[in-house]
Amino acid sequence: MQCTEKYFRIDPAKIAFVRFVLEACDGLAFFRTVDAATGLVCAAAPPGREDELDSVLAGLAGEIFVDFAPGL
């Protein structure tokens, strides 16, 4: 199974919050912290759940700082 990975930056103080939100969406994505100091994280969605992950991340971006800058 090939997951689609999304890398983005968030406020390091919000890493646990984002993890809890994604874990609450059963099976939506695997979440890992790449660099806690800079808030670089990765969410990997299984096939067929990419659009749902994008929707959840867009909702989070309306609540907290989320940087989807190209090249992350």
C-alpha cells in the first residue's frame, strides 16, 4: 500500500493537538513529527483518503498556523 505523504509546518506547541485531531479520524492518516523544533510534520494518507486528509488539514489551517509551502 502506497500512502500519500503531506509535509507541512505548524507551531511546535500544536503538534500534539494536530496528532489528536488526526487520530480521532479513524484510519485517516499516519502522523509523525519530522522536526519538533521547527514544527515540521508529516501526515500520510492511505489510498482513497487523500481528499479527506486535505479537507481536515484545510480546516486546521483555519484554526492554527499551517504552512503548506512548496518543497516541504
